[in-house]
Amino acid sequence: MSPVVPASPGLIVDLLGFLTGTVLYVMLVTMVWRERMREGMPFLSRRGRLPLLTGVCGVVWNLGALASFVTRAAGAEPLAPAILAATFSALGFLPAVVVHSLFEGRETVAGRRIIGLAIATAYGLSATAAVLHIVSAARGLPVPSGPALWLLTGGFTALIAVLLFVTPQQPVGRRGIWVVALSVFAVSALHFGRHVGNEAWWVELIGHHASLPLALAILHQGYRFALADLFLKNAIALLSFMGISLAVFSGAMAPLLRWQDASGQWDPRAISLFVALWMATALTFPVLRRWSAWFVDRAVLRRPDYDAALGLLAERLETAESEGAVVDDAAAAVQSALGITEARVIADPLPDGNRQVVVSGSALRASVPDSTTALLLRLQTVEAPHPAIALGPTAAGRRLLFDDVRLLEAIARLAARRIDSLRVAHERLDRNLREQEMQRLATEAELRALRAQLNPHFLFNALTTIGYLIQHSPARALETLLRLTNVLRGVLRRSTAEFSTLGDEIDLIASYLEIEQARFEERLQVAITVSPDLRAVPVPTLLLQPLVENAVRHGIAGRRSGGAIRVAADLDDGMLRVVVGDTGIGFNASAARQGTGVGLRSVGERLRAHYGARAALRIQSAVGAGTTIEIEIPVSESGDGPAADGRARPRGASMVQPR
Amino acid sequence: MKLRAIIADDERPARLFLAALMRAMPDVTIVAQAANGAEAIQLIEQHRPDVAFLDLQMPEIDGLGVVRLLRRRFLPLVVFVTAYDEYAVKAFELNAVDYLTKPVTEVRLREALRRVRERLERQDLRDAATTHLRKAVDVYDRIAPAGRLERIPVRRKDDIVLVPVSQIVSIVAEGELLHLTTSRQEHHTISYRLKDLEARLDPARFIRLGRGTLANLDAIVRVTPLPGGMYSVKLQNGQQLDVSRIQSRLLRGRLLEL
């Protein structure tokens, strides 16, 4: 059973400090390592090696110091000298890394030699100190080695002076940070050299935990580490949480810890209060995290409010009506939010070697800040083209950090979705227009077909008749309208089929003639005599309609007294004979020879095409006595295709002259 | 002042449809309705309306025929009515002649009546309309695919006589008029261009004798050669006509070669 060490503020500060340091450096190492893994960088890649080195040194130092401290506090055997030597060597390398990071990526700066010399000197000092520690450990001398610590203090103090001299072009703020960091380190090394274990708590804090500000200083040197902002936010949140916890502990919990009765039993109230306080403290962490994020964004990185920028962009994109406007808005948002000097829109870029493509996944592969290579922000739309925005370097010259890239991604996503929706909308509009056009064309085609078959005269006269009937006899108007519909639909439907039945054709011309009867009234008499047995006989479509139309036009319309139209059909010896006769004005031989009208001619041509010489078309006409047209077509017994073999014959239908 | 109108259409429904539209208008009154062209001429001369609505397609004497046969001093302002006649529409539009398409709409009818009223109020417009109307009738005859004429309507005092083409033995032009002579020794005068009339006659039946003469081939009974390779023909009604030099050659080819 080891003796209990009395609690002193210095002790608590050390314990917490080393714990915090361990957590922070482990976090740093993890982040850097993950970044390197994600980007598939080789192990010894230059990029990110300084943060990694810092993290590794910090972890070794803090773990070693923590272990040493715990063993000492517990009164156990001190740690092996070798471990102590490694711990202090790791600590000794941290200031060298700081010096190195000052100039990393700035090799073009004048006084390159001096810089190289300074870096070499820094590593030299650290290495010498490490050797001295190891030698001490090997010889059984006290570790850390006193001369090594003196060497570090003296050496780095001198180096600060030299560096101040060779870096006059650096801004005061930056110089301040590393000067303070190095100075603190130099002084703390001195502290370890005279460490006796009972100094005031603040001396312990500065002396032992100087590596924390060092780490921050290294990270601040140009943010070589893409997750630097994230790390800073976490670190600051963690440190302030530690401070609050410490304050709560010393102000409230430490007194509570004394609430023990004589037998050493804990007071339950004390335990409850203790736990409640602990929970309350824990609840402050999210708030701290937000504050630290705000602090890092605004005070350290001087970023504008990214969420507000995104909100504004979303608002503007809602009113952007073209892809160009969307990309322009996105470019403007990127430019103003990140302080980027130039944002150029590229319509549909092919990724090339000089430009990094920022899309999700490889987002962190952003270019180094001082390089002139542009970053390419690709708007990952669902379909090509994917517009892109070429980004120049930031005005502050710093690299893009985690949150910057996240902002870029959010902007790219927002703009890409808007473009997608615009494209879909345009496509829909296009499709609608196309459909309307198709509809229009279809209607036109139908009308053309209709016009080819039906005399427009018929249509307009029918409409006029219906107009009259609406005024005087609405019921008959409806009847006639329906008949007109029948005729139109019948003609349209037939415009695609070659054959229909005699029954359907008779129905069509019956409707047609009924409409004409409503028009000519008593001047037109109609007699249709077709046996129902013949209704199923197949006939070419619209074969009779032109004949009936002619009969009305020449037989009725041209005579004041009107006349009669007769349609009859009979079947005799496999031949279907259909007669359409009128009692109209008739025509003479020479007119018949010239072929009266387009309608009659096309009927003859169609008969010839379907049946060859087996069909006949006979015209009988006499002036003043009317005209009779007779059609004869063969009917196949089986009824399967009346033109099965007729079509092949090139012979004309016989046109018999009037008798 | 109410406009006095006459409507002529052989189809009763179409006529009554237009009449019903017009009756609903307060500023026009229908003084008569005609069921055919001859009736239209008679009624127009009887009632002397301000405006006549003439259907283009009527049996025997159509709307254009009415205009042609009306005596000049009786010619009212005319609005043609047609279901669908692209040639007529073309002729009318070329000559700013009013027309209505069937089914007639109230708006169009009102517009036509407004123009009629305007022309009635200004004599110059009215004269121009009459000139245009006659010109449009001529244009129509030229551009429309002419149907064969079987009977030619002619005026005889106040009547319209339909002269069968087969009875016509000769047609002689004199200025803007044509003198027809029938086999029954009747003489008629019509206002028509010989060229247009010739186009509507059967070329197998009528033959040109000169610039201003047509004769029925069946009516030629004797051909007398004249000095200089020309002919003179005698028709069955005793009419003697000279044949021009060019036509003499054609005549020889058609009649005198066995």
C-alpha cells in the first residue's frame, strides 16, 4: 500500500497538464495520420511531416512525463533512465521543429543559407541534448541531464535572436507567436534543470507544459496541416474545458471531498453533489466547442460566417434561372467567403494535371497556399457537363483548411443541385413543347387526311346546317352533329386501313347523306338498298364516299329541283356490284373521257391497284338524265383478303364508256 | 336608317341561319329572300335593296351570275357568302370585295354591314365597290377551274332565260358584250368575255372563226372559199360569218379534210 500523496495545486496542474497534453497530441497525430492515409501519401512525404513529428514528439514527452510523474507521486520505483532519456529527448526536438516550420515552404526567401543553417543548428541542439540525455542514462547519471537542458535554454535563446534578425519581413503577430513559444521553451528547459518538485503551481504549469503553445505555434505556421482549424477548435475547447473543470474542482469539489465522517464513509449528499457538478461541467463542453470554433474562425483565421454565406447563396440560387447564373453566384460566394483573389467559371473542364479537383472524398487534397496552381471546384451535377470554378490562391496566402473545403463542398453541392433542378425543369419544358408540337403535327396530319377525303364544302355547309338547326330544332341539330362526328371519325379511322366492310362503308355514306339531306331538305331523296347479308363483304375503304359526294355535287346541288340518289348492292357469281346513281344534270361523253373529277379517278386507280383487271368501274351518264356509277369487285369465298392475288396484276380497271 | 338587305341562297337552312343572325341586329331589315339566282335578280330589281347577300353556289345562276345579269342601275352593294371556295376568296380579296364564309359569324356579319353602311354614305366608295365587284367576277372566271356550261342564263326583258348551249349557233363579240344567236333565230346579249365563255364551252362543239366570233360546229352548213385563202361560213339559221386568215387554216383541218 503506497502512502497517499497530499493533494497540492502543483500536483493537480501537472497531472491534468500531462493528461491534456497526451490527449491533444494523440489527437494531432491521429488527424495528421488519417489525412495522410486518406490521400495515400507515402510515409516520408514532405507534406504534413512537421505536424506529424510535432505530434509524435509531444505524445512521447507527455506519456513519458505522465508516467514518471505518476510513479513519483505514487512513491514507486522511478522509471528506467532510458525511458526518461527518450521522454526528454522528444521534448528537446519540439523547438527544433518549430524553427523548421518557420521556413518550411519558404525556401525562396532571401538568406536561404542562413535559414538552412538556423534549421540545422536547431536540430543540432536538439540532437546534442538527446545524446547528452542518453549518455547520462547510460552512465547512471541523473536524467534529464543538466548540461543538456542548459544547452537547450542557451542555444535556443541565441537562435531566437538570430531568427529575429533574418526574418524581418514576417508580420509582427506571427513573429510574436513563435518568439514566445521558443522563449517559453527555453525558460522551461531551465526549469527542468533545477526541478526539485515543490514549486508553485503556475511555475509547474509553464515549466512542464510549454509544449502545448509550441504545438499551436507550429500549426499556425501556414497551416500546413489541413485539419489545423479542426484541431485548433478541439484543442481550445479541450483546454478551456480543462480550466473550467479545474476551477470547479478547486472551488467546489475539493471542499466536498472532505465530507467524510470519522469512519471514512462518504456522505451520500456529497457524492450526489459531486456527480451533479461533474455532469453540469460536462454539459458545458458543446458550448465551449462552439465558442472555440467561433474564436478560431473569427479571431484566428478571420473567416466570415460560412453558414450565413451558405444561406445567402441558397437564397440567391433560388432566383437564378440559368446555369450560368448559378455558377456565377457560386463563384461569387466562394470568392467572398474564402477571400479568393480570382474565381473563373469553366463550362465543362476536363480534369488536368495542373489543377486539383475538389469533390467529396478527395476534398482535402487542396493545393498548398503559396503555389500558383489553381484549385478547381467541380460542380458534381448528375449529368455532364459538370461546370467548374477555377479558384486562385487566397488573398491571405493561407491554404484551405478543413472548414474551408467543407464550405466549398457545400457550395458545390448547392449549386449542382440547383443546376440539376434547372436542367430537369428545362427538360420537362422541352418535352412539353415537343409533345405539343407532335400533337400539332398529328392534328395537321389528321386534318390533311380528312381534307384529302372530304370536300371542305361539305364540312362548312354541314356546320352551317347545324347552326340553323340549333336555332330552329335543337334535337335535330344534335342528331346532325353526331352524324357529322361519325363521318369525320369514320374518314379519319379509314385513313390508316386499306379495307373495311361494305356495311361500315354504307353506314358512313348513310350518315353523310343524312347530313346532306338536312342541308338540301326536300331537294334530296336518298334510297339505300343493301341487303344485310352483304354487310360483311370486305371492300376498299372510302370507295363509295367519293362517288356519293360527286352525286350530291353534280346531281343535286346543281339543280334547282334537286333529285334522288340511289345506292344499291348485290352479289352475283362471286362479284359484288355496287351502284351509285343520281338523277342530276349528268354529263356527256367528252366529259366522261376526260375523267370527271379527282374522286372518280382515284376510285378507278384504287380498284385497279387492289383487284387488277378483275374489278370494273362503269360510268353511265346522259345530260339532263343523271349519272350512274357501277363498281364490280370480286369477292373471295373464304373471305380472307379480297386482294390476295389481285394486287399483283398490273392491269387497269376497265373504264366502260357510256352506252 | 335601316339597311335594306336581300338574302339569296338555294339552301333553306343556310338562308334562314343568316336571316336569323340578321334579324337580331337592329339596324338591318331583310326585305326579301331568294331561293335561287333568277329569283334573286327579280327580287333585287323589284325591291332595290341597299345590299344583297349572295350565296356563291346556287344551281343554274350562282352568285356571280346574279351580278353579271343584273342591270347596272339595279346593282346593289354585294356581300358574297361561300362555304369554301379558295378561288372566289382569292378573287374577292384581290379586289376588296366583301364576302362571308359559312357558317357566318355574328362578328363578321357586323363588320360586313359596317362596311356596307360606309359605302352607302360615300358615293365614291360605292362606285369603287361596284367597279371592284365586276372586276372580281372577271378574275374569278379566269382563275377558277371552269365547269362545262350546259345552259347560258340570259336576260330577256325582266326574265332570265336559260339558253341550252346546244341551241346556240353563234357567239359574236361587240365591245364588252356578246351577242348569242340560237337555232330558233333568237338573239340574246350577255355581258361576258368571249375568252372566258369559250373556256367554259365544249371545244369539240364550238370553233373560233375570228377574234370575236365563235360558231357551233354542228350549225355550219356551208363553207365558201374567199380570195386569199380565207373562208366564209354559212350557218343553219342563214347567218353568214367571215373566218379570219389564221382560223381558216384550222377550219380547213377540222372540217374540210375527209
